[in-house]
Amino acid sequence: MTTPPPGDAADEAYPLSLDEYARYGRQMMMDEWGLPGQLKLKAARVAVIGAGGLGCPLLQYLAGAGVGTITIFDHDTVSASNLHRQVLHTTERVGMNKALSACVALAALNPHVNLAPRPEPILPSTALAQLAGHDLVVDCTDRPFTRYLANDAAVRLQLPLVSGAAIAGSGQWAVYGGVLDAAAGTRRACYRCLWPRVVGDPGSCADNGVWGPVTGLVGTAMASEVIKILIGKADAQPLLHLLHLGGSPLVRSVRMRGPSAKCVACGPAAEITDDLDAVGYDAFCGGDAVDESTGLVAGGGLAELLSPQLVLVDTRPPTEFGICALPHSTNIPLQTILATPDAVPPAQDILFICRRGNDSQIAAARLRTARPDARVRDVRGGLTAWSRDVDAKFPVY
């Protein structure tokens, strides 16, 4: 936690310190903001889940604007692959917990903000207790599991949720849940009202890549939504904002429909209660994916990759294959294998490999169906496992 600098406290005549008046003057002088808006920010408590690509720009602007207390949840550590977009972290802090690293940067930016780093995940068993006591929840993660959990917890706590996503050259953000108009008794739709189920494989930045500026644009826009809510200037009409890099217009905003009467989280016959453990997020969000850190499938061995009798098929997209590849491997993308299994050369011993072990498992399953007599295996952990266990000089990206 950070505290105001010594000797810089406010007095009864002026509710902000002299440094705060100077620091926030350019925003307070706007008619829609003023001193009342700044005092609302100073009293606010915001919970931010994720200090990554979206969380970094959002946190930077929330702290810069003077949000009084910011709790940051993130159990991950900073890696070199984060730095092209996660702008609060530095090369020197690679390996440090992201929540703690973000607080180092934010404390240097604004010593008047109370920072509460929480290097822990948001879990169904603890989410309500973790998020209680805040005025607003912000989801800056890229996992459907966490996105739905954050929504359900916010609904139970009757808090608005600002949620965003960014992948490749696209992004989106919106405000969900919470009271829209207290006088009229209206509220916003929650996340489940619009997306009651996970559709397809949303992927992640780790799997699909992302433009750094896209996370910056979305994260900054999310910060604007948070500030508007806190100072009492939230949009009267809930909007879903869609960003496409290179699109015209760059951002398209569409009206969101109202709460769904069939919603299992916020509807009249809601099925989700305070017992969030009973929801089953792993199964709902497809959390039974391959464990990407456990090495090879049974019966395989990394040394066998060197066998000249083995047909080694790399299932990554051509662009990734061009970054780095194992000697004697053949690049056949997963989508090609799924559509045309005969694209895989005829052989009795075939081993699939990909970046981290998911796509290769899917490819192997497809080929086993097409060639039941062949010996078909896949590398669990993929090229990441190869770099970790066999060749430490092999690039990991």
C-alpha cells in the first residue's frame, strides 16, 4: 500500500493536498469532472483482475487519474514475451509477480493512490470475499473461466463489471451489470445475458498473438469507462465497442440489449447463487485442455525426435514455423490435417508437434481415425517442452 507524501496532507479548507490540486488540475477544470468528481475518484475502490496487456494501460490511467484504492489480482509472473504490450513491466522485473511489478510502476507514477497487490488467482471458492468491499470490478484477463467467474461474482455483489478482450488485431470492451438508472430502477445486462455460453475456442494472446497497440487502445478505453462510472457520468445507453485494427471506422459501437429474463446469473429465476464452487467453470469453459507443462505422452520420448525413421510433423501455422523449427520436421498446419489427412506423408511412425501441445494432440487424433494401422503420437508440451528438457538454446516465443 502507498500513502501520501509526508507534509502533503489536505486540510479542512481544501479537501485535496497541494500536490493533488496541481496533479489533477487538468482534469478537474472540465465541467463534467470538477472537484466533486475528483473526490469521488479519491474515495473509490476498484478491483482489477489481471495486470497484463489490458491491465497495464488501464492501471496506468486509473492511478494517474487518482482512483483512491486499486486492488490488483494477478498470480502470474512477468516474462520477456509480455513486454511488447504490458507496458508497466520492465526487463529488470522479468520473473517478478505481475501484481507486485505493476505496483512498483504505479507507486512511482502517483504516490497518492493506495495500491493493494494480490498475487493470487480469483477462484470460485474465494471470489466473493476477494471482490467484496469494492465499488467496481474490472476484468482484464484472457480466460473465459475468469471472465464468467468475474461476472457471476459481480452480479452477486451487485457491482458493475468493466470487461474487455484483445487478440491479434481486434478487441472489444463494455460495461456489464450494475445499476443503470437508480430512479428508474433499471440495470445493465450482465455478461451472461449477452453470452450465456462459450462459443468456439476464443484462444488467447499466447496462442494467436496480439498487436501491442490493440491492448493499449482497449485497456485505455476500459479505463475511461471505469472513470465515467465513478464520477457519475456513465453512458445512458449501454454500448459494446468493437475495435478492428485497420478497419474503417477503427471502432464501431453497437447498442447492447437489456438484461435477459432467461439469464442464469441475473434473471428472475437465476440458478447461480453465492455457492460459485457449484457452477463448474472448468467444464463450462472447456477447461479440460491439454496440460501444457507435463512433457511427452506415454510411450514417447524426446530423444525419439532424432530418429530418421520418424516422420515429424509440425502443426503450427507457416508464420510460426518460420520463426523456429526442429531439423527434419515437416510443416503441415492443423487445419490442413483436419481437412485433408492424406496431406501427412505415408509412414508407419508419425509424431506430431506444435508450440505447446494442444494442436498436435488434435492432429494426432484425426490421423488415428484416418490411418488406424499407423503408430501416431504427439508431444505433450510441444516445442516448449523440447526447449525446457532437451535444447535450452531452442527459442521459446
